[in-house]
Amino acid sequence: MLAKINGRESSCSRDTGSNIYAISKSKIAESNFLPYSAKCRFFDGFVKVNPVARIHAETPFIAGVLEALVVENPLADFIIGNRGMVSGSPLREWLNDSTTDNDSKEQPRYAYKAPT
């Protein structure tokens, strides 16, 4: 699946078993790095500390400014985990259906409701 990361076309993949966003180190500039790192447990059980970067992502599932874990060789340029996801459905803007129901009570698919 294709996405735009910081305005550049990139590959992306949805990972429903993950709760983070991950970005390939080769796809971001040094100025995007944040002054901290985060621990991540990978699918093989290995825990690694990785830098974190702020990116602007436009994907079928989520769009906006995000913080992503920077990894060396991910399976895709950008990996979309469950963080902030309401459902597994694509954003309405990415669908080919141009009709909208203004009376709908449905929340935007990218909205995140904080736990109470």
C-alpha cells in the first residue's frame, strides 16, 4: 500500500499486532528526530531502544503529525500499528465514494478517545 511520509511517496503496511508506528530510518531527515528514544519489544521477543521521530503521514488508515519509532530495516517504509486507531477501516477520504452523510453521528475514523 502506498502512503506519503513527509510529502514523499513511501510504502506502508498495517500491523494489527503492533501498538506503535514505525518508520524506516532511510525515509526521514535528521531534523525529524526527537531528543528521546523508546523501548520496543519486537515479535521475536527482543527488546531494543530506538530513536523516535516526528513525521507527517498520509495513509489510507491514519493521517496527520505522528511520533514514530525509527527502525533500520522494516518490512515497509512505514508501519501502522493500533495506536490511536478506532477501527481497521480506511479513512473516508481515501475511499472512492465521494458521497457523505452530513447528518451521520459517526465519529471520524482517526479520532482517539482517551481511556477514562
